[in-house]
Amino acid sequence: MALSALIPILASVGAPILKELISDALGDPVGEVASDVIGMVADGLGVAPTPEAIVEEYQLDPAGVAPVIRAVEDENKAHLVAMLGAINKTMRAEAKAKGLLTRIWRPVFGLLFGLIYFLLGLAMIFVIVRANDPIAIFGVLSGLIVTYLACGSSVLGVYVWQRSSEKIRRVA
């Protein structure tokens, strides 16, 4: 079970700060923020510190879990707000940087990636149409293209997700 299973529970019990921290932490490979929140909620519920245990407890007793989650949020509000402020620190620093390239690299990457994606599609169609054995050519191209697009898409996806979150919160 994924950490994302906790998001609807946190939203339904009225814990917006915890919900946002967990949502933002999904992109954090270390997951320190998420593990802190899970540990605090699990301690309050008396279950194992895993998302699965919290979800299972919520399914058994939603009315009993809600006050515990709200209490964790209320007791740790200052700490949680400080964590939220630190999550997008790098992007806010880039937005205020003196160097033009430092400020605009993310949007420029998005535009270039879109252009390259389009051109790769055209090139692939051209190569397949002109090839003697299109199936063999497609097999050779697919590994390279999938790897290239997966790396670029993940970078662009994280940027768009974080930027959308900032716009919703009206940050920068």
C-alpha cells in the first residue's frame, strides 16, 4: 500500500497541514517528513508506524482515528508549518537568483522537452516509414526513446506538480 492512501483520510478528518506534508513528501526520496508524520499518528493510535496500519485502523474505526490525527496536527502545527516552508526552498531560491539561467531553467526545460518530444515523434514516424523492416527498427529505437522520455518526463512532472502546488497556495 502506498503512502498516498493516507491523503484522503487526512483530508476527510480535517488535517490540511498533514495532508499537504504527505502529498509533498511523496516526491521526497528520503521521506523524512512523511515518516515523522506517520510515526506521530501511529504512536497516537497505538499501531505500527506504517501507512498500512494507519489505513487499516481508519477502516475499522474512522471516528476514533480522526481525533488522533487532528491532535497530531494541532500539537505539532509550528513544526509542520516549518517543514512545509522548507519543502520548496530550492525553487523559491532559484526564482530570486541573480542569474537569468538559474531563474528560468525549469520553464525552458519544459518548453524544450515539449519540442523534443514532438520532434522525436516525427523522427520515429519517418524512420519507421522509410525502413525495410519497421518492426526491427522500432524495437531498436524504443529502448532509447523510452529511457530518454522517462528521465525527461519525470523531471518535468515533478516541476509541474510543485509549481501547480505553489500556484494553488499563491506562493511566488
